[in-house]
Amino acid sequence: MAASAKTVDIDNLCVNTIRCLSMDAVQAANSGHPGTPMAMAPVAYTLWNRKLRFNPQDPVWFNRDRFVLSMGHASMLLYSMLHLTGVKSVDAKYETVGTPTVSLDDIKRFRQLDSKCPGHPEYHWTSGIETTTGPLGQGFATSVGMAMAEKWLAAHFNKPGFDVINYRVYALGGDGCMMEGGASEAASLAGHLKLNNLCWIYDNNHITIEGNTSWAFSEDVATRFIAYGWNVTRVGDANDLERLEAALKVAENSLDRPTLIVVDSHIAWGAPSKQDTHAAHGEPLGEEEIKGTKRNYGWPEDAKFLVPDGVYDHFKAGIGKRGADAETAWNKLVEEYKAKYPALAEEINLMQHRDLPVGWDKDIPVFPADPKGVSGRDASGKVLNAIAKNVPWLIGGSADLAPSTKTRQTFEGAGDFTAANYGGRNFHFGVRELGMGACLNGMAVSKLRPYGSGFMVFSDFCKPTIRLSAIMEVPALYIFTHDSIGVGEDGPTHQPIEHLISMRAIPGLIVLRPGDANEVAEAWKVIMHHKHEPVVLVLSRQNMPTLDRTKYAPAVGVDKGAYVLADPPSGARPDIILMATGTEVGLAVDAYEKLTAEGIHARVVSMPSWELFDHQDAAYQNSVLPFDVKARISIEMASTMGWHRYVGSEGVIIGMKTFGASAPLKELAKKFGFHPEAILAQAHELLREKHI
């Protein structure tokens, strides 16, 4: 049935309001991208007001549909939708505050300091934004993790007559997103997993920053996605609301595959004279061009930030009513669910608040002293399984390396997450480190506790997603094994050198490199208690001696980042401090014992996390590393960069200043100075210099 003239008028009025708000905000900021929000306004309008099951009054409703703006440079499109639909802000405790998340004043202050409308959408900064986007392709890839999360949640929680989890995930992106490898990795995985709850909308406008995509991009995207196993449909005109709605209906009815909707558009559609599509994409239009465009829309050309009468009410009657009714019905269903399945209902509540069940840590092992020891990865695998069986939503896998990273959950019922079994706990990301990291972020913002693993040297592939984890403050866990030149014969390509310091350089990220099996156990306790910080857990392939904790300090000091592991037996003030991380803690202890036998007052400091140590107060830091003890040696099989802050200008750093080499570990240790005799020699030289 054809839409009435009145309906068409209000539809066009709403679409043009989105466009004009976007133009005005970019112009006022003298910065930003007006073209894509203008071109995609009809798409966003149709999705939000006709399809999206989302309650603006409660943007953290657990069973809401998710919308991801993968092309984050078009942020004004999202801010316009958040404003016009009346989305309310939410505080850190997930309790709605009631004020608009994006006011008209916020839009007027687009890209200005402390505005709720920063240059790119930021998760947790502005309610209603499901994930931080900006790096192209990352939003698309993250949405796959969201869809995976929904499938797992539904398999775990839904019972006959109680579909408490059944939301859909939508993402909007452009040509740049399609070129980025992370999106392609994730799309391949989504097709393999038959994620029919996922819909990507591709703005096919043939424009990137440099100009027309024909300079660098000529593939048949639709055919590529068919090969991935996606359902592909096309809308030839971005302004055809009815065809857009029909395409969304096709996605909604897909039974066994995700859907890609290819939407043909023209950048800065509606501007009658703008020929420079580069400028329209990446720069303000200019006052005269804006006036001409508004005249073309039938808009008051001098009006700025205008929201005409009827627009707010139309959105309230559309997405507002639909979302509120859906949440009301869901709340009623959940009340019945609580009565019948109280334990599962409590799990949902705990997840929403990132809390842990009672007794989550009761099975964590204590490792007996053992000079032969156990590798970091093996100890971690034991601890992971002890925790995971008590925390059902601790789930994850690896980039095709689970047998090496020891991240498989092996207890009865854990199972594998596949298209035939969405309730499995073990995820298989394939050789797709970047895609894996993005999926972890999507799962983390869905309130799961996800982990992904690989070799430390391949953390480079995950770096963009680790950075976004830190920006978003979500507790994604990255487990990296094969952490040093201890990899041995695999050689420089597989021996991480600069990787530890590159991780430590990321603000808000916690890096943990434990020094024996009990430090691994304590590291996992630290990880599980953190609700808003991502963690990189760095583990060895080779064995580490399990220290005798009746002789040396207990491993609980891990939660402070660094602690005194061993001191002079007499309790005397130390003359020299040996500090180390990971497998090198055992080397420091060996050197300590030899120095002690010589009558030298030595201290060993295990330093698994610089970040946690830096969070401690000055008194604690000085108690571990006394300011007046200048003879200090750090030992770490990685780049020496950064250690000066702890050893001081008079200390010695034993580390890697070159790439490694292909050889057995014993030969490498001798070549690069990672053995007790070399450490003793450095200690004696340093003490002579200090006249000690």
C-alpha cells in the first residue's frame, strides 16, 4: 500500500532534520564530515524509527537491538538520532539518570571539549553508543562479536516459552570499512557461524578521502559476501524508504546466514552545486552551500539547529513506543522467568553489573614448590578451567592456537561454539587475530567476560583492538604465550622483543607477566576483579620454577604490581635490588642465592605489572624500591625501553637491544646474557662502582 502524503511529509521532514542538524553541527565546529550523515539519513531514519527494537528511555536494556556506526567519521548521524529519539543518559551504575544523552546544546558543541558529541562515537561517554568507532572496519568487526554474544546468551539462558534473549545487531559502514582487513576477517567468521541475527548495511557511495574508490577499490563486494556465506540484497537509492524497509525485513527473516544490504548513495546528496566530493566528505560545506542545500530541501535557509514541530513526536510514536512496549513485555517475561529459573535470572543480573558469582574462585589451585616448575601457559590453563566452570560467561578461544596457548576449557559440558552449537564455551576464531580482538570487544560490551589468545609476537595484529578495549574501558582479556626469546629455535620472527613495551605504552591497559605458577593464579584473580580495564596476560612456553612460598614471599603481592620476593636473611637494608618479570624471576632468585652466600645483602623484586605498581601510593612504592638504594638491576628478555624509570640513572638493565636468533634456549641465554653468572657479574661490577 502506498504511503499517504501526510506520512511522506513527516518522513521527509525527519530525514531532512537529521541532515540539517549534521550540516549545522559540522559547520559550527568547522570540522567534521557532513556528506555521509546527509547521504545516510534516510537509512538511519528507516532503521531506527521503523525497525530497531530499542527503548530510548532505557538504552542499556539488556535485550535491546544493537546499532553500530562503523564509519565513525559520520558521527553526527548517530548524535542526531540519539537526540531526536530522546535517548536518556545512564550513569556508571547502569541506573538511568533521566537527562538527554545528547541535548541540542551538545550538538551545537560538536567536537568541542567535554561535549557529549566528540569527533567519533565513544562508548561509555555518550549513552546509546554501543561501541567506540573511528578506525574504519572496527565497528563492523566488533558487531560480529556482539552477534556471537547474542547467540551464546540465547543458547545459555533461553528455555521453552522463555526467549529472554533474542536481539538483533545492525551495523552501518562504507567503502573504507569494506577495504579494511579486520572487517573482512570478521565477515568471513560471521558467515561461517551462520549469524542470522547480524545485518550490515553498506553505504556504496564510491568515495573515500582521496577521491573516487576506482583509484584503489574495484572488487565486487556483493559477490565476495555471497562467497562468505552471507545473504546479500541491494537498495538502488538510499532515499527509497520503502525499499530500505523491505530489505531490513529480508534480513530479519533470514534463517541461516547474516545479511548484507548494499545501499547505493551519493555523498552530500541534495547539495545542488557541490562538485568537490572530497570536501563534502571531509570538510564543512560552507555557509552558502548549506543555504543552497536547505533551499533544495524546502528548509528555512537561515535556520540553524532547527527541529520542526512534529519531529520529536513522530520519533516518540515510532521507536519510542515500540521500544518501551518491547521492554515492558520483556520485563514481564523476565519476572516469570525469575520464578521458574532463579539461578539463571541471577546470572543475567550479575552479568549486567559485571559482578561475579559467589565462590567463583574456590577451585583455583595452589601450586606446590617445584624446582622444575611448570610453564606459564600450562599453569594458566589449569587456573582458567578452575574459574570458568564457576563463571559460565567466561568464554573465549584463540586465533587457531588453543593447543599451544592452553586456553581450551576442558571440563565436562564446555563444548565448542559452532553454528550447530551456540552454547559452546570454546570459540574458534581461525587465523584472524585482528578479527578476534574486535570480536572480544563486541562480546565485552555485551557483558560477557571474553578472552582471546595467541603468541605474543602476533599481538601486533591485535594492537588496534587492544587500544580500543582500553579506550572503551571494557574487560577484554588477551592471553599471549611464547613470550620471549625462550621460543628458541623458531627464531626472530617468533621471538617478541618490542611487544611488551608497546603494550605497556597503552593507557588504561593492564599488562601482567607472572613469574611462577602461583603468580599466574594470583594474576587471574586480579583479572577477574577488574570490571573496566582490559588485560594482557603474558605467559611463557618454557617452564618456570615454582617458588617455595614458605621461603619466599607469598604471591598475593601480584595485586600490587610489584612486591619484595626475597630480602637479606638478617633483615638488613639491601645493598642491591634485582627486579624481574616472568621466567626471569627465577634467574633473579638464583643470583640472589649466590649473592647471599657471598654475604651480599640482596633483594629480589618480582614485578609482574608496571601499571598496578604505578597505581600504588608513594609509600608502598618506596618500601619496595627504596629511593636510597641506587644499585639496581632489571632482568627481562625484552626491549630495555622503559626500565630506566625503575632502575634509575645508576642502575643496569639486562634486556634485549637486538632481535633474537634461531637456536636452543640455553644457547640464546648464554649469547644474550640471561644466566646467573652474567647477572652476578653485572651485580659485582655495580657494587664495585658503588664501593659496596
